[in-house]
Amino acid sequence: MSDPSPLPSVVSRRQLRSKGTNMTTWDIRESGPADALRTVLMLPGGMCTAMFYEELMAEPRLADVHSVAVTLPGHGGTPAPADVSMENYARLMSELAADLRCDVVVGHSIGANVALEMAASGGFHGPVVLLAPVFSRQDEAVFLRALDHLARVLGRLPYVAMLKMIGGVVDGSRLPPQRVAALLAELRKNDPTFLRQGIHRYLQYLDTYRSVAPRLVATGLPAWVVHGESGDGKVSESERETLAACSQIRIVTIPGASFFTQCEEPALVAELVVEALTRIPAA
């Protein structure tokens, strides 16, 4: 019997040379026609790689779209930039989006926050689809905040331990065992020293603004905020009210737990991407 996996054989992995940034190469996976009318940039979450977008790229509704998933530098064992601040990631990704002429940015978890900051900083001016973004430190998972606190005393050791125990998070997803094993292998490529630095700077970024929900509203750009009822952080009631009051923002809540939204709910996310693409002005 053939493998029932939905992942597309057309997905390729290559090194993409960027013109606009001082990063010379990017770890990417891409699908769809290279000369497609529309291009979507997809940013994985913290510790994740471009591989985490394969389910979404396989969705038939995106067959005519050029999809480019890019691993955030430093994550998944890739080379890290000297500056691992969220502001620098937003700058790097905005320049790459401009190089690729991207129309929409999709981000998951920390990747969603990078996409939000791309828009908030004025580096990107199109619609954004944010999967499990976190708007404040209090919304972030307790275990991640605890790791950051412990790392101030124990250095990289809490992240060494976390990487050994990370299987519990992936096992909580609704994905087939073979796919879980592949994703887990990607997560374990991470460097604990980088994680200590990167997670700390990410939490500092959230602290700087207390809540980045008003930053998203202030962009005036079309945005989709997607969260599970549990499993991927949360949105406080005050933040939900702030977002709901903006006509440009649509909040989508997935019933039950969600850990890797683009992997577990690819049809839903593809529908939202198509909806975002309809908000692009005609050339």
C-alpha cells in the first residue's frame, strides 16, 4: 500500500541567496510555480524549521501560489545572526520578503510575532496570518518563562534538558506517528546556547511593549489571529477586546488543543491565506 502522507513531492529544499540582507543564505522549502502571480512567505515558530509548513504547502487551494517557508536563522540548528532580537529578525525577514516580492506573510508562534513586528515596524505592508501569536509575557507558556528564569542561573543547562524531554509536546499533537518523529528530529537540532539567548530576547521584546496587541491594531493592515482553545499560549480578555474592536483583524479560535496549527489544521490555514490574498489590491 502506498504512503498516505499528504506531503507534496514538489516541495524542494535549497539555499536561497538574498540580495537585501547581510545574511547570505536561507534554509527554505518552497512549492508552487516560481512565476506565480502571488507569493506567500511562511515563518516557522521557535525551534522549528521550514519543514513544519509542508502540510500547508500540500493544500490544493495553494497550488497556484508560490509558497516559501524560511527557517528563522538560528532555529533548527541553522546559523544564527549576531543580533537575535525580535526587531532584527523583523528587519531581516522584511528585506527577504521584499526580495521575494511576497504578498502575504504567515507566521507561527515566534514566527507570528516576527510577522507582527514586520508589519508594526513598517517593513511589510501586506496582510498577515498569525498562527498562535503571543501578545504579552503572561500569555506565553509557563514552562518557557520558567526556562528563561532558570537559565539566568544555570546557563544553557535548562535548554539541554528541555531538548531531551521535548517529545511530550510533539506527542500532544494530532499528527501521525511518522510525522511526529520527523518533526521531533528537527526540534532536536537546536543549539541550547542559541535558545537561551533567543528566548530571552523574545521575552524582553514582549516586556518592552507589555502587550503587542495594540501594535498590530496600529498597523491598519488586514490580519488574522488564529489560536487553539488550549495548547499554544493564550490571548487575554483585554487583548481580545483590543483586537476585536479593529475591523481589519479577524480572530479565529480552533476548538480543543492546538500545538502546530499549520500542520494540524492545514485546510483551515490555507483558507485564511486565500482570504488574505483577496485583500491584495489588483496590479
